[in-house]
Amino acid sequence: MRREPRPLTTRQEAVLAVIKVWLAERGHGPTVREIGARVGLSSTSSVAHQLGRLEARGLISRTGRDWSTCVLGEEPPARRPLRSRGPGGGVDGYGRRPAP
């Protein structure tokens, strides 16, 4: 038996709308305080909770540690290119050197 996902709350819709507009205008995500100021939440903990719920639903994701690195769920998170240290000197995404 498969459940239908719950609809977004009014507050979640407002937070998501702020993120969408901010990304379109500035090219990067807003900070927790900037989101709070836009949706009327003074508690950064409350904003972080809403962001966590949106992330759990797959509507947003972070490319770094901070919420200001969030991207919309439809877009795959950008990855940093790996740096090579000359021929055969590169490492993979886990810090391991490739097998010879």
C-alpha cells in the first residue's frame, strides 16, 4: 500500500518560494536569516527545521555544509572538479589514488 505524500504546509511553500526567487535573482541560495526575514520567522532554528523538511522531501539539497549552498531538487548538486597533480598523481573523490 502506497501513501500519497502530504501536501506542503503554507510555511514550507513560503520558504521554497523564497529560495526559488533568491536563486533566480542572485544565483546562490539565501542564508537562514535571510529566509527567516522573508517569511516572518525570527528563530533560525525554525527556519532550519523547515529547510530540513524540504530537504527530506527532495525538494532542495545542499552542495555544501551551509544552507546558502542549497539548490532546487530538480537540479543535480554541482560537484567540484577533482584536481590532478600531474600524470598518475590524481586522487578520486574519496582521496584514494587510482590503481596502476
